[in-house]
Amino acid sequence: MSKYYVTSPIYYPNAQPHLGHAYTTLLCDVLNRFHKSLGEDTYFLTGTDENSEKIIQAAEKLGEGPKEYLEKNVQRFKDLYQLLGIEYDQFIRTSDKEKHWPGAIEMWNRLSEAGDLYKSSYTGLYCVGHEAFLTEKELDENGICPDHGVAPEKIVEENWFFKLSKYASEIQKLIESGELPITPETRKNEVLSFLRSGVEDVSFSRPAEKMTWGVPVPGDDGQKMYVWVDALSNYITALGFGRGEELMDFWPGTHVLGKDILRFHAVFWPAMLLSAKLPLPKQLFVHGTIISDGKKMSKTLGNTISPYEMVERYGKDATRYLLLRHVHPFEDTDITWERLDEWYTAGLVNGLGNLVSRIMKLAETHLDGPVEFLPVGIFEDYEKAFENFDFNHSVNIVWGTIKFLDERITTKEPFKVVKTDLEKGKEIITMVVQDLYLVAHLLESLMPETSATIKTAVRANKKPENLFPRLES
């Protein structure tokens, strides 16, 4: 049996999860469900990046200890995933000394054995928000980080460095040849441009007095592992790397991520794997950003759209539909509550919901019992859409079938035919019920609860309750 491994990034649990977290992890869930439906042995990993200065600072602001703070915020992520019907196989936490730390230490040791770590003094501009050193050209004209609105701290410290420059040329060739696939092409070109501009070695540790929360550097009690070697290694530590490797046969995997962390996954992580003599990722899929009303979502601007509020307003599967069909998988997407309401009403209330109601009412009224032949399968272009990470297109294919069924009912008029030719009318109704079951099958990975509800209704030959209620004005 072939294996399929998909990962979301591991997120900083220093605040309430936002729509970006929900979208990225939802895409992983859909991919995992789809590959499972093909009969593959699948594994889906998500989790949280907890060895961070941001965690310490956020906890201190609330007068809490790091562990207490983390437990509360990590649960928020798990609760959100449950609300969205996201089913992962493992939730990895980098503060986990049993599951994560042994693999992070093993990775460090392999980099060291390869001769790719060295200690050096460094002067740089450190941004706590990014958890990274920035160059002056990345700041605005006032020396402020444009993403976090504060000036980075100028620090001088002695750290362990990883020889990233040693692997830049090889990674460039691997990306150019397609051996390290990056989708879409625009993101691939972005990484190649970065590599061609010259790559410097990168700091892989920080002084222990400045990182009180993190994995100690083996053999150097005065240093803690920096985010790159610690956080990126989660994709294999979760599979048992460094502690028995019971699930490492799932590696390599597919990484789903936002464009803001592309460089680390497309350059830093492959370089680490090459140094450690481990297989490269199978694929990197990089999605765009969700904005609102032409601007990046922010509490200050008042244009945030919370995934919790979406589920409360539209429901679990309806929220999945709205994100999968109307957020572009490759480019930035602008959404507002007004557009979401329009899409919900058009696609679900007047679309799928109305169709299910019409067909199953006809079936319940005129058929003697449940339809026996219920086709299952997928269209070739539907499968291709998943292979290409074109989630919009996969949903559009299903809604194309829904439109076709609507038109068939309008053209064939089974509600009239049954009055003059009952057997002919039953034949038409049976046909559209079979097609509806196929729609439910296609929805299995996209809207699992809706899929199950429609299948149950067909098997029982009974019209279900209103799937998608109209919004209150």
C-alpha cells in the first residue's frame, strides 16, 4: 500500500488561532482525506512551535507561567480543528521532551558530524516578532519592522552557525530540475531568485540566558537551539526520528505552508536534510494570503474575520466550502462578510441544499424504496485538481455536477412525468438520485458531514432536514 504524508506548519501558540491557521490546516485535512479515499495509507501532522521567546513574553504579560499559558493556547488550536472537522493523526509539540527533543538533538548531532556547524560571533538586528535577524533593507525608512511595527534589537552574541551557503548551489539545481517540487511556479521562482542572490550561513542557536525555554545544544550548556533546527525538524521527529523511527517510512512528505515561511522550508530545511543525509520533501505547496477589504487583516483596522465566527454563522461544512471554493489556492484572496454571505446563499442555500431537498422529496414521495445502484468513483479532472493543489477547481467540478443535475430536473420535469407516466417518472427520479449520491461521494473529502448526511438520506430514501438554513437578515 502506498503511503501519503502531509504536514501543516507548526504554529506559534501565542494568540488565538486565526483564519490563516484554519485555512492551511484545512487544506491538509482535505488532502489527507482525498488520498485516504484512494486507498493510500495516510498520515497527517500538525502541531505547535513552543520553544519561543514570544511564548515567554506573552505568558509574562498575563502573569502566567509558560507551561500554563501553552496548555491553554494549544487547546485553542485543537478546539478550532474540531470545529472545522479537521482530523489529524498527530499533534506535535516542540516542548515535548519525549517525542520531539530526541529527534531535534539527533538532527543537531548529524549536522555536527557532517562538519556543518561552527561557532562564531555575530552582530545583527533581531526581531522578536519574526524570531529572526533582519537586514537593514528589510526595515522601513525609520528602521522599523514593517510586519510588527517595532524596531529590531541590535545584539552582539556568539552562536552556532549552520553552513547554509555550502548547500545553496545543490538546492538550486534540485529546484530547477523539479527534484524538489514547489507549487505554484511563482513561489518556485521566488526561491530561485533568493538562492541566486547569494546565501549566507545562518545562526542555529542562541545564548541560553536569552532563551530560557528550548532544547539545549548537545555538548554546549550555554546555548539553546534556535527555531530553524528545532522547529523544522518536527516533520520527522513526529515520525520517530531519533527515538526508534517507527513511522519514518512515511517520509518524505508533502508540506503545505503560507508564502511567509517559504524560504525556511525551501532552503533551510532541504539544506539540513542534505547535511543529515535524509530524503528531501516530496513536495512543497505554498498558498497565498487571505486579506479583507483590500488590506491585511488586523484588529486595529477592524477587518478581521474569525474562523470561530464563520463556523457559528455558517456551520462547519459551509465554512469548509467557503474557504475551499472561494479562497484562491495560489494567490492572495480578498474576502468580506458581505461576500461570504453571498457565496453561502448562492452555493449552498440555493445550490446544493435546494437540490438535495428537491431530489429527495421526489424520491421519498414517488419511489417504493431506496435506490439500489449507487455509483462511486471520481472524475479524472477531479483527481488531477487535487494533484495540482487546485482546490477551487475540485470544488467547482462538484458544483458543475450540481448545476447539471438542476438542469436535468428542469428539462426532464420528473415532478410532471410521474402524473402521466409513473414508471417513466420513477426512472428519471432514480437516475437523479444516483447522480446525487455521486455528488455526495465527491464531497467526502471536502465536506465530510454533508457527504455523510446526503448518503444517509439516499440510503433511507428520505428527505433530510434543511442542510443550509437561510441567513437571518
